[in-house]
Amino acid sequence: MNEESPILKDLDDDGVLLISLNRPRKKNAFNDPQWDGLRDALYEARENPRVAVVVLTGAGNDFSSGQDLTAFGSGAEGRPDGKPSGFFGCVESLFAFDKPLLGAGKGIAVGGGCTLLIACDVTYIGESIRMRLPFASLGLVPEIASSYMLQSAIGRQRAAELFFTAEWITASRALEMGMAARVLPDDELLGATLAKAREMAQWPVPSLQAIKQTLMVANRDRIQAALEIEDELMLEQAGSPENVEAITAFIEKRDPDFKKFRK
């Protein structure tokens, strides 16, 4: 397995492009090169007429543990796009992608790993998956428009509970709530997802694009509004005393102490 490239791409003869997050030793945690790599892979897939459907998965045993907190904020200075991190350009590319996007996740799917799966058009998960939206525990807010997309999928009450508690979500619960289309044995997950992608890829790409447009039209404004408030509040909360305490506690492998900020 090539661990030098943070993103692996494999396009088959049926027009299915497999994109793999490729930092398995870090549970595919995102640093800037991986955000940038996914951004570019989605942009190239959109422009490539040979690509009909994309499957997004994680190399190794996990989908993604989200933002690499050990690299949080590093490399932001001097980015050619002028953005605080590669995350922002990746999200733009994700929501500009106009072909079917299927997610195949197993193992850990936390933070951005979880919200990426929520953003996919169809999500399949392995029996081992453990999902979590840890933003409250990090002194942050949701991202990748999950503040809207999750409640749209599972209802406001359930979404609020998951965001406010930052609790772990099992495969069976994710399926029951509507966070995934189906649960599969881990060793069958990728093969079954690729097979489903090939079912879709047999049809005309313009038709697939038009269908996605019809599915998204009612959500476009709400997604954009969610992205705007999430980005605004994320930049406001990032670097706050509570956020610094959360990251420091993570690095020091201890529980954070947020009560000291309530005095």
C-alpha cells in the first residue's frame, strides 16, 4: 500500500472512480495535503467525461478519524488559495461535485470523517463502524453542512442529541436513524458498494447529473446557509480557550476540563 500519497484513485472500465483516503496509520485523519488531494480528485472527476460515479472510502481499517488534531492549524500560513486550511476548498469541491457520490465507511468515522459520509448521496457502512460528531467536545461547531444535512436526514431531535452529546453511534443505530442506506459485513462493504456504483454507471452520465440536480435543488440554499454559519462560527471558536484545552487534552491523553471556564 502506498502511504506516500494521501489520496489514491482507481478508475475502472465501467466509469466508477474509487477514491481512497490514504493515511491508514493515522486512521486517515485529515491534514492539509489530504484535504487538498480530495479537493483535486473530486474536481478532476467532475471534469473527466469517463467518470460516471465516484466511491469514497478509507484505506485500511477505518474511514477517517476527522481532522488530524496534531496538525491542526499547521501549514495554514502562505497557502496559495489564501484559505485558513485545505478544508474549505475541499468542501467547495464536494458540494460542486455533480455526479453520484457513494460513501463506503467502516471502523472509525469521526468529525469530518462522519460528516463526509453524511454529505454523500448514498452511504453504505460496515458492521464495525463507530461514528461520532465530537464538535461540542472540541469546543467547536459542526461542519460540511452537517448542521442542516443531518437533521434533514434523521430529524431535528435526533440530530440535536447527537451533536450536543458527541456520543458514539453504532452501525445498527446509524441504519435505524437513516444515516446510511444499508449495513454490510466489513469484508463485503467495498465490493458491494462498487457493484452498486456500477449499476448506476451503466446509465447516461447526463441523466445521472440531472437526477442529482433534482435531488439537490430543494437543499441548495439551506446547504449554503449552513456552510456560511458553520464557517463563521468555526473560525470564531477555533483557538478559543475551550478549543485549546480540548486539543491540549487530546495531545496529553487526558480528559479536558471545561468547568474551569465557567467561573
